[in-house]
Amino acid sequence: MSEFLTLPPQKIKTEEMVLNMGPQHPSTHGVLRLELVLEGEVIVDVKPHVGYLHRCFEKHCEALTYQQIVPYVDRMDYLAAMGNEMGWAIACERLMGIEVPQRVEYIRVIMAELQRIASHLVAVGTYGLDIGAFTPFLYCFRDREKILNLFEITCGARLLYNYMWPGGLSHDIPPEFSRLTKEFLSEFKPVVKELNNLLSYNKIFIERTANVGVLPVEAAINYGMTGPNLRASGLKWDLRRDDPYSVYDKFDFDIPVGQGWHGKVGDCWDRYYVRLLEIEQSIRIIEQAIDQIPEGDVASAIPKRYKPPVGHIYARIENPRGELGYFIVSNGSQQPARVKVRPPSFISLGVMGELCKGHLVADVVAVLGSIDIVLGEVDR
Amino acid sequence: MIFDSIFEFTDNLFISLTVNAALPLVFIIPFALFAVWWERKVSAHMQDRLGPMRVGKHGWLQTVADILKLIQKEDIVPKVADRTLFNIAPVLTFMGSYAVFAAIPFAGAYIGSDIDLGLLYIVAVSGLVVVGILMAGWASNNKYSLLGAMRSTAQIISYEIPTVVVILTMVIVGGSFNLRELSETQSANMFNWFIFGGSYPIMTKIALIPLMIIAFIIIYISSLAEVNRTPFDIPEAESELVGGYHTEYSGMKFAMFFLSEYANMFAVSVLVASLFLGGYHSPFGYLGDLVGSPLLKGFEQFFWFTFKGLLLVTVQMWLRWTLPRLRVDQLMALCWKYLIPISILNFVIVALLMVL
């Protein structure tokens, strides 16, 4: 019997297959190319190749004034443009030593949190799409649309706003904004529950994502992960609480962390679910902020000409995808001498190889979706 | 039998055979066109959308327009592809799914070929689809296609086992391999359907019902897997393998795969309906019997056949737009660890019950 079962040596040669995933692939979330080394369908190695969307953002900044950079900043993490602008505005204000009115700070927080909900909705929806559930994706986009409508009545734009300028805002919020936002929040709260029932607690979805791509907290710190990806690994680290900027210290909110609900702490399901919990916390923040908005002028602090003193600054904020940092060097002229961005998506992408090894091809999609990258920010 | 009337009418064996064989095609192609539109509408309304609205009222001509577009498209064969196999594959796939209809009774009066081992024939012929898919994946010379084809082969071959076991169970219950005879034993009213225990004495019926429901669920799940529908659509898994085995296909050849998918969906649905839900039989009596018109009865039977098939196809669509997709190893685990043991156990219990 045994001579039938053991094949003669060197007759059958097996070799690893290299599979190019992307840049044109439905679930690389943009123009990312993943070079997968496969043994059958098992991943041996993953190498992300980036740069297809490189627009020389940092070099461009050296030729633009601080005000002119705002629209460029929008185009980095285009799903969270408000967050990008807020970070840039805060960095510039600290560099120039400007105090902005309280009303501006409150509006900025509301906008940033609405943007966080919108961004997480895209993350959650497209994650469902990656796993093969099409319907939750459209439900998420339906509600994101309502947030974009709120942005549209505020500043006229739906995706790239050019709204938060260093020193203030381009427009004040319209008078009906508070009412509409409250209406939206009361409509939206049950939707989170619906999403949970439709997707999060689905047995197949849990099977696909629990215990897949487990990122232990030490590894997460070593790889420089931030935002929901780090919190899903179990570390309570949120810049809104740990390095408060704007008026975040005035609000009461929780920081959800991954607890390994259906598997190990830091698996794909945790990363997915932390985002859903964060949506609920964002709702809480907006509800508190919208009742406390003080009266005032939103443009009083905007300087006519920007000439910050010579020096440098690093300012960071909690963007939906993690810690977004701006390092600005000023030589005293109207343009920054150097701008360096710490992009959360780019740094999160570095962990792909670690997370995918030994999993199947289908899991690459699950892991990539769960770390939620935006290629506009990866490449800048 | 329709074949006899055609033969009498034409008095030519070849022509009457051809006409008889082509009859299901006349039904399947419009059905596939309708089903594609129906699926788009069902999914759209599930997802808070409208779906196609422009071509015809509520877009009902949309698929016709799509097919016209596909026919006009350039027929692209990749340079590195194996041209012969690449061209044969879609035809073979469609052939496999079309040949199944030969042994399925559309109504009491029409069955393509009234052979005694009809069920075994269906199982055997639907295996041809695997060859077509594997051929398509291999000939495309594309890694995604190859992975998709390998997955598909593994999946279809594995899921054929629970299907066959359930079919055997039903053969024991119904006492025939011929689907028309099986359907005939479920006539009169819906409580004679095999899902309600067939036309057995009341005690046997009560014992049979839970077993039949288990068998029904198993064959429905495995038929979903056999036609590559979500949650088992891993061979074409759009988010992983782009399009799976038909990544490289375009134009009319792609349409062939598409047509074959929808033909397959209908084939497995009516197979399940014939085994469990009385096939072409009405759940209650016939108007044709009251009036005394066999022609009307025939059309009623055809209506119920289409209705049941479409109902099960709609459930497939409903599942597709609700559930995420399984991973390839979980898919295999579901088949080998759960479906096969349960179906075999079910088979043994039913067999014992029938002997007693």
C-alpha cells in the first residue's frame, strides 16, 4: 500500500505562486498593490507596494502659503477631510500663537465628530463588502449621505470642504444646523443597532473575522499603530483624552477598546467592532457639543497675512484612522519651509505582512479591510 | 406526452427530437433574462434603491438591452490563453446546466426525456459544469481564474455528496428514480408533498416530517453551493478573486456563463421543488379538472412549476443579498463535518422507517 501513497521524490515539483493583488482590484480600497507569495492558497508573504497615488503633497506645501495648503490637506484622507483640516488648523495656530474663539472650537469638534461617523460608516460598510455582504454597505452609505448633506448646507461641499482655516472657519453654521443635526442623530441611533443585527453578529461574519489577523498589543505599539487599530488591540489610547486638543476635555465620552468579544483581543472583528462603538461615542460628543455652542464670530481670529515666527511645531489629532500629525518648519516667510505628515494609514499598512502570514487569500481582504486604509493618505 | 404529438404532427423523428429538445431553451432564455432583472430589482428594494428604471417600465427590458450590448462587444481572447479550451469552456458550462432540464418534468405532459434513472442522470450531467469551469480557469492563464476554478471544483465535488445522499433518501421515500413519477406520487393536495411526509399513513407521515425538513434544508444549502451563490460564491468572490474563473471573459462568452448560472439556479430550484414541494403539482386542485380540459390543466401545472422554481430562486437571491461569504476552509468544513454526516444519518433513519 505504501508504495502507492508515497510519490517518488522530485517527480512532482511544487513552487510558490506570486499573485499580484491590485492596483486594479475591487478590494484594495484604492490603488494599492499587494504582492502575495502563495503556497496553494496559504499566504507565505505579503509585500505592499505604494506610491500609485503620490502627489508630492509635502513638496507642494513649500511653495504654498499656509492658507493655500488647506485644500491640499483635504485630499489626503479624503474620507475624513474635516479631521485633516482640523489638524492643519491647530498646527498652524500653535505655530502662530493664535487663540481661536470658543464657538470655532465647538463647531470644529462637531464637524470632526460627524466626519468620524461618516468615515467609520464607510469603513464598516466596505468591510462588509470585503467579506461579501453587499447590503450593509448601502445602508451605511445611505446614512453617510445624510451627514454629507449637513456638511453641504454648512460649507457647500460634500467631500473636500476647505472649511476650517487657520484661525477660524470659512463660514458660520447655518441657523437650522443644530436642529437638523439633532434630527439626524435621533434617526441614526437605531441604525447602529440595525447594522449590528445585520452584519456584526452574523455567524458567518464572525467566523470570517474572529481570530483572523490577531495583532497583540506589543506588536501594535511596535508597529506604531494608532487609532481604532491600536485600541482594538486593547490599549486605551486616544489623543482626545490623552493629549486633549480643542475643547475635547469638556466632554464626557468613553474610549472603547477591543476585548476579544469573539476571539482573541486584536482580531479583525475587534477592529471592526471598535469602530462601531466609536460611532456611538461620537454621537454622545456631538449631542453634548451642540447644546453648548457659545455665540460669537467665527472669522475674527483669521489673520490677514500669515508670517509665523521662525521655528517648528508638531501637532497631532485623533483622526478616524489614527494619529494624524503635522510637523511644520517655519523660516518666517509666508510659506512653510518644510511640512511632514504622519499619516496613520501609511503606518497601519506596514503591519499587513505580519498579520497575513499563514492565513488564506480570503483573509488578506479581511485584514486589509479591518485596518481601514485610505490610499490618498498612504501616498499623499 | 408532447413529444408524441410533435411526432404525429411532423412525422419526422429528427425534427421532432430537435423540437422536443429545444423546448426548454425557449423557456430558459426568457427566464434567465427575467431572473437577472428580478434579482436586480429584489436586491435594489432590499437595499433602499430602485434598481434599473430606464429601459421599459420599471426597467423590465434592461436585461434585453444588456444582452444586446454584450453581443455587440468585441470578442477578446487573451494572448496567453489556450484559445481552443477558452472558447469551448462557456459552451460546455452552459451545456452542463442545460442538459439537466432533459430529465425535469415541466408539467405532467412535458418531460424532455422520460428516462427511468432521471435523477442519477441529473446528478451526473450537472457535474459537467465543473469541467467547463475548470477549463475556463485553466485556459484563461490568469492566476485569479485558476484559483477560482480550483475552488469551484473542490466545492462542487464536495457538495455533490450531500446532494446525492438526500436524493437517495427521496428515492427511498418516493420509490422511483424518475422525477415525473416522483412528482405524480405527490399529487392531489399539498399534504401529499414529500416535505409533509408524502402520501403515507398518518403515523409514518408524522415521523417523516422532521426528517424531510432536515433533508430539504441540506439539499437547499448544498444546491446553493453547487450553483456558486452567496454565501458559497467563493469561486467568483468578487472582493477576493475579482471575477474568479470568468475574470478574462467578456462579451457573449461572459453572457454564456451568466446564462448558465441563472439556468443552474432554476434547475436546482425546480429539482428541490420536484423532490419536496410536489413538482409541477398544484397545492390544491386544478381548474382544468373542474372544466374537464387537459390543456388548461397542463398550463396550470406549468404555472405551478414556474412559480415554485421562481419562489426558491427568489429565496436564493434573498440569501445572497443578506449573508456574507464563507471562507474556503469553512465551506469545506461545513460540508464534510456537518452536511454529509447529518445527511447520511438522515438517510439511514429514513431507510429504517421505510422498512418498518
